[in-house]
Amino acid sequence: MTVRNLNLVESLYADLRRRLQLSEIGPDDRLVDTDIAEAYGASRMPAREALLRLVAEGYLVGSTRGFVLPVLSPEDIAGIFELRRQLEPRAAGAAARDLTPDAAEELARSMERIHEAHAVDDLRSLIKANLAFRNAWLGCVRNRHMAATISRFMDYFQAIRLDTFSDAATRRVYVDALSALFDALTARDSLASQDRMTAFLFAAETAYLAARARRVERQASVRPGRRNNSRTTRGNEGT
Amino acid sequence: MTVRNLNLVESLYADLRRRLQLSEIGPDDRLVDTDIAEAYGASRMPAREALLRLVAEGYLVGSTRGFVLPVLSPEDIAGIFELRRQLEPRAAGAAARDLTPDAAEELARSMERIHEAHAVDDLRSLIKANLAFRNAWLGCVRNRHMAATISRFMDYFQAIRLDTFSDAATRRVYVDALSALFDALTARDSLASQDRMTAFLFAAETAYLAARARRVERQASVRPGRRNNSRTTRGNEGT
DNA sequence: CTGCCCGTAACCGTATACAGTTCTCGCAAC
DNA sequence: GTTGCGAGAACTGTATACGGTTACGGGCAG
């Protein structure tokens, strides 16, 4: 039991990250090391280390009562999207150039699923297909540091994906922009891919800000003041 | 003893990172959690967690015999510099725009120290002044994610700074490029800062590659084949 | 002298234990 | 009904312990 396949903390980390990407962990969830450890049949340490790693990477913040999702400030959001605009157009251009046939097929499949899910309001499927689409083109980016960095900044927004996609009109704009990007990528047109990625990012930022506004408003109405629930977020964002 | 100021692993991490930045930890050093723990009067766990965090961020790789510096492949180097070229010109432009008087003074002091250290071949001082220069302008970058990301990718190259600076001719080119950047920054000229940062990065890449070649050559001559010392690097670069 | 083999020590990964801190909830007073 | 307070639970941070794996080095055979 001591060593199953290889490295317990690694698999715990991977699974937690997957759950974050799939939006399975929401803003109201609290992650506690003992719970996770129990769920995986491990002890506290591996769970704790996996959580701390997620904290170090900015996916979670520690509080005195479990680990929770960070609340991104408007400055954070603007900053992260500024970064993404610096990196992703370039990466998309590279992906268009180095696109493999397999990846092109995967992109097409994912795009198809995105359209379907969008049509029938299936948010879960939409999130999954969106993730598959992302992984497909990022997989063609040769620069692994570039791909990893982009992945990381994308994931900051995965947590409230459900909110992002809940509004059909906003979602429409998002899907259209993605569709245009898809065309450029599969045409293997680097320049067009760059441009459309830029456009897509602006659409994504708008969608995110709208979702965030809805969420804040909802929270304000649900919680009529009583008991300040201010997280003692002493998180760090280290790096 | 249990809680000194706040968070032991945090201070261990910070100190280790500082030592990495100051090139105090070289490619031949092996970091072992028990040693570090003892040196700081703590137990293994905090030391271990600090080390694992450094591994997760790509500063170290774990082996079965302690933690060591990763050996960057040519692809890694090219990739990281590609990233830096995407980010740092933009950041330098922002810094030029938002430069504070304090920061300008600090830049001037650092630049002075860089010239002095360069003149007298004082590599340690050069590294320190170089770091101070970097921190001064990065401190004016409002986008904290941008600044943090840049810092991180810069630090990948700190480990063999001594080698980078050991050759006077190479160093000359490096310092000249930095000097040009300094002029643009203190003139608060965003466009010129962008351009000169781009030029500086090419100079830095050249310097790094030259240093790396020297190091590889030196290693090859010292170690006449015998006993492959291939680190079992199962490190990951997670992110 | 050289190459192989095996014992040993070093080091990692995981588990368990304990102390300190902070939130929560119930209870009592107003 | 509301508010203040205190005991206990919950959770984190750190320490210690143990088993397993792998590199290292000395001894023996060739």
C-alpha cells in the first residue's frame, strides 16, 4: 500500500486539478485535507501537500477553515487577461503551424460537441468539450513552458465556468468567437489564428466579467448582511 | 518554538529561493531535506514542503538522492526565452510608464553598482546589483501576475549566473544592453523600453547559451566518461 | 589491476501524533 | 428575540517514526 503506482501526492494533485478544471469544485466548497485523505484512503500528508501545491500555484487559498477558491479581484482579472493576450495569440499561431491531423480531428469533434451542448444548454458537456478543445490545440504547441503557463492562467477561470456559461446570450458570443478560432486553426492559418485568438480573449473576458457580476449580485441578495463571512484569506500567490 | 513568527515552510521557501537567486546554490549541490531542517532548527516536514514547492515551480528536480538543479535542455531555453520575449517588453513598457521616483533612484544606484562590479570582475556584486535592478523595475509593474510570471522565468537562469558572467566579453554585451534599457526606463519612454528590452533579451539568451556551452565542455573534460552520472530526474515541471 | 556483486547507509514517501489557533454553536442574560 | 460569552470542535502546522528504494563503496573473483 505504501507505493501503489508512483507517488501518491502526485495523483491526488492531478485529480484535484482535474476537478477544478471540470468546475466540480465551486466557490462554496471547502477542501479539507483530512476529508480528501480519507476519500482516497491515504493519510493527511499527501493530501495536504497536494493542496499546498495548488495554493502555491494560485488555484486555492488557505484559510483557517479549509482551502477555498480564491476570489479574483478586478485587477487580477484584468492582469491575467493582459497576460493571456500576450501569450495565447502567439501560441495559437504556433499551434496552427504545427497542427497534427489527429489534433485537427480532435478539434473538430470538440467543436461539434460544443455546438451541441450550447444548443441544448448542457453546461457540463460544454465545459468538458471546451476543455478538450483547449487541450487539443495546446498539445500542438511545442514550447512546453508556453503551454503550461497558458494552461495555468486559463484554469484560474475554470472554477466559475458554470456561471460563465449560464447566460445563453453571453455564451453565444463566446461560442461564436471560439468557432472563428477553430476555422483559422484547422485552416492552419497562423496569422488568422493569432487575430481570432485575440478577439476570442476579449469575448472571454467580457463573458467572465458578466458572470462574475451575476455571482456577486446573487451573493449579495442571498446573504442579507448577517455574519461577515470574510475568509481570512492569508493566501499568497507565492511565485 | 512551534510558531515563531508565522509559517515556517514559508520562510524556508523564501530563503531557499533567495539562495537560488543569488546563485548560492550551484549545479553540483544536492539539497537534502534533513540537512536543511537541521540548519534551520526545524523538522523534516517544513523543509520538505519548501523543497517540493520549488520542485513544483520548476526550480529544482527531485532525485532519489536529494534535490538538484534541473538541467535545461536547449528546447527549454529557447522556449523560456520565447516566453520572456512575449512578456518582458510589454512589462518594461508598463514600468516605464508607471515608474516612481524611488524606483528610478534605485535603478540608477543598481546600474552604477553593475558598472562598478563589471569593471572589477566582482561577480557576486554583479549578481546582487543585477537582481536589485530587476526588482526595481518589476516593482513598478502593476500587473502582479505579470511580474510574478516574469520573475519566475528569470529565476530559471539565476543558477548558473556565475558562469554567465564569468566571460568578460559576453558580460560586456550584456551590460551594454542593460544600460540601454536603463536609459529608456528612466526617460520613461515606453516604446523605447519595449524595444530595448527585446534587444536585451536576445543578448541575455546569447550570454546564457555561451555560458552553458562552457559549462558542458568543462564537465566533459573533468569527467572522462566513467560512471554515467545521469540524474534519475523524475522531476516534473508540473504546472 | 579491473570488473562485478552485495551489504549498508542515505534519502524519500507516507503515516501517525500532538500542539496551537480559530471558528461555531449553544446557553444564558438582557 | 437578540446579543454576549465560553466550551468544544475543527483544522492547520510541525514533529517524529517507519518502511521501502536506490546509490555507493568495499571486497572478492577473474
